[in-house]
Amino acid sequence: MDPLLITLTKAGLSAIVGDDTASLGPVVITQLGLTDATFTVASTLEALPGEFKRIDVSGQQVGDDTLHLNALDASAATYTYRGFALYLADGTLFAVYGQAGPIAAKAETSTSWLVLDIKLAEGQADNISFGDTNFSNPPATTTRQGVVELATITEARAGTDTQRVLTPAAMQAALLAMLLRVDGAESGVDADLFHGLPPAYFTDIVGRLGYTPLNQASFTAAEILGRLQTVDGADSDLDADLLDGHHGDWYADIAARLGYTPQDAAEFSYGSNANGYWRKMPDGLIEQWGELTAGESGSPPAQNFPIPFTDFDSINLQVTARSPNPGATNGNSVGGNKLSVTQFNVFSDDLDRAVFWRAIGEG
């Protein structure tokens, strides 16, 4: 960001520099005024045009000729400002700045913090102090705590910056880069080492490894196969007569292997047609179900099962209403009759009713 050219007023300059001497002072800067008006900055100003707010100022001298100022507004006010002014403790307009566009804006829930570093002529900064120093935040030096900027890894590796500070990560990267420049074979560091170890470390390879390594030249595929054939599988021929490590006769008695007699999946069947749904179990049990309308009739029509049963006496038929019948007057019950191994009917005591039916029996 380009420096802001702050104009000292004649009254402000007179407070620190006299007609007959290089400096008068001391003076105390206590407040910062804000404006959103567009105005012409001049040293003859005695008040800030369009000023709408004043904020207490904190600061201190941070160099021979430099003042560091902070102004903090933590109120709930909302505003935009394009100019500001510094006031001395006696109300004198000390310095002023303005521009055409907004400098910054403050929302109701935000905090506005204006930080300025003002460069004065030699010796003038010594004559200026500040009223409120509770929130001063000056740049750090070797003799004073303050704000610092963190160095990047590139800046840390360069090693020439005198203003920024190192993070642990930047320091590690800088040290590694420095070591890489001076380390290695014939560099004066590790010149007689291999990966940091002296040659004597590698004279007893077996001792270092803890085992005797194989000779790669003699460790061929044929040798591997020969070794496997002597230790693996029935008759040591790579499990040629085995399935998953078991002889064929291990699978001869499936029921014994499983611990039960499995059912034939082919004997389980299921399906549907226009009459409903069905499924047939391997033990011969048939289950059938569907939906119908049960009529209020003394002679309900016959309905077909999806598939026939084989034993009439084993058939169990159940009929259930799909929903209550608030208009019923004659009991509001539904039921059904099995007519044969292929047919049945359903009925309602009061009004036509939508019903579910389910039947089980031998097939």
C-alpha cells in the first residue's frame, strides 16, 4: 500500500516547532477525528470538515523520527470514512488527511482499527507523546516488543532479511538448505562416511543384517520351484491332487462336511399371476396371497388360487379388511371359504370391502 501523505496543520506545526528554535513541545496527541466528507486538505484547516466521530488515540515513539499511532473503535456504530484528523490534548488540529474514495467502512458488529506510522523531521518526534497507551501495537525492534511479520521459507533460506522473524518450519527449511550446501562426499563433512557411517560399519554385512543373505545369481525360478515341490502338497507336487489343501475324498460326504443335509434349491419356487402371488417351499408347503373386493352377498363368486393345492384339508385361509368401515351397520366383518384345492371366495357382512387374503397348505 502506498504511504498516506498526512498534512501537518500550521497550528500543529507551531506546537512542536517555534519561530526561533528547532523544537518547542512537548505536545500530547489524544484523539482521532473521522469524516466522510470530501474536502480539500490544507495546512490552514483548524477543524476537520464534516467530522462525525472522535476516537481516543494510543501510540508511542518507535524510532528517532517516527511515531506509531493506534485508534480503536469497538462501538456498535456503522459508518464509512474518507478522511481523518489528529487532535492535541488542548483541542488543536494537529494533522489531517483526506481522499476522494472511502478509506474504510465499519459494520455494527465489527471493530475499526486505524494504525499509522508518521515520519517527522529529525528531532521532532521526541516532543510528542500520547494520551491513551492501553492498546498501542508498535512494530518490534531489538529493544522493544511489538508487531512482527513472519518470514517465508524463501526469505528464511536467503538469510538476508533483518526485519522478519522465523517460524519453526521456516527455520527447519533454512537449516536443511544450509546443510545441503556444505554436506556430502568430499565436502569436509561426511567426506569419509557413507550415509553418515564409517566404512568399518559395512565390513560385516551378515552381522549388520542379522542373517545370511541369499545369492541372487543362484536364486532362480527353477530353484524356487524345486524347493516348493519338496515341502508342499500331497505327494509334494504343488497340491496337484488337492482342492484348497484338501484331498478329493474330503468333499465326498457333503452332509458330513456341512453338519446338515442341504435342501435342493431347485425345489424352491415362487411367482405371480393375475390371481395373486405364491411361493413353494422344498418341503412341499405352499403359501399364496393377494387382494380382492369382498361383496355383501349371500353367494360370493368363486376366486382361483394362483396355483392349486394338493390337500384340501391342509388349506388355511385368512381374510383381513384393508381399512375400517365407519358406515357399517351389520357387524362390519369379512371372511372367506375354501371351495376346493383350486378355488375360494371372500365376503363382507356390510358393504363391499377391500380385503387381503392369505392361504397356506400342502402342494
